[in-house]
Amino acid sequence: GQQLNQSPQSMFIQEGEDVSMNCTSSSIFNTWLWYKQEPGEGPVLLIALYKAGELTSNGRLTAQFGITRKDSFLNISASIPSDVGIYFCAAQGAQKLVFGQGTRLTINP
Amino acid sequence: SQTIHQWPATLVQPVGSPLSLECTVEGTSNPNLYWYRQAAGRGLQLLFYSVGIGQISSEVPQNLSASRPQDRQFILSSKKLLLSDSGFYLCAWSFGRYTEAFFGQGTRLTVV
């Protein structure tokens, strides 16, 4: 089946540092998405990517849809305490949305 | 604008009891609908998805079933809960193929 490999699984950084995470797959996808989830809540959409090679920003967040359509990355610049949470990549295949295993971000003030 | 409602927020049920979780979407028609389960600290596992009324696709064999009796209503059920059914259940919707999905607030199910 279609699977996404997300890395790293966890990150421990200092406030102000930049963050980078990525997702790869052996399958081709038409849409890549990045979500953030906080404890006890549903994931919230951060960035949606629809075209291979597309680079999109949302404030301090930047994400890219890989040119091969098999990968995507998310960067967070100048991290702040409210960036703490679990970040998930997701990709749309044939009528269904599959998720990576998540990257847990912890920030030391 | 579109909204998604999922209830209840938390549920504690004994082993062997039935389950019914409901999800409704407002402000759109013919959405794709999804049920996911999330174990503590883990990723999201797709359980069921639906592209239309009465059309349900199951991703993994399990003790659960799903139904879509109306266009914007998606129900997750079980006849007899197992301890392993405990988890965080999330409903989501999307406009269709290759579009982003939006999630409800989730239901924390604890089977005791």
C-alpha cells in the first residue's frame, strides 16, 4: 500500500533555531499536505501543495512539493514556543489521504 | 464556510458494549469523508473512507464498521468493543480527489 516515511520522529531544539523535516514515498502523489496537531485536538492544515516543484510559504513555514512527486519537506524558521506539537505530512492518493508517522517538536526556551 | 462536527468528545465504554460515533459536515455537498484512528503519540491510521452515500471503503480488517446514511453524515460503529479499540478517533472531510482534508476535534475512546 501507499506509505509515507517521515523524519525525524522527534526534534529537540532551542528557541530561535530553524527546523526541517521531510517525507518520502515510493509512490507518486498529486497533493502533499502538512498538518500540525496539538494534544487532544484534531490536526490543523498548515500548507497544501498541488504542483510538483511548488514552493509555498505560510508565515515562518515553508514547504515544497518534490519534483519527482514522491517527497516533500517542511521548514520552520526562527522557532518560537508555540511551534511545539506534532507535525504530520500527508499525501492524496487515489481518493484517500495517507499520513506520515509525525515529527514531535519540542522547544527549549 | 464549511464546518465539521464530531461527537462525543470523550467516551468511556465497557468491553463488549456497542459504539456509535457521529460526524457531520456543513456548508458543502458530496464531500469525501474519512475516519482515522490515532494511538497515543502515534500517526493516523485510515480506517474508512467514503466518496458518496452508501459507498464505504475499508482500509484494515477490524472490529469496526462505517456507514454514510446521508451525504454529509458519517458514522463509525461497533457491535462489541474490544480493549484494543481504545484510541483517538478523527473524522475528516475533503472536497474530493487531490484536495486538502479538514479534521474534526476528535473523540477520545477508552474501552474498560
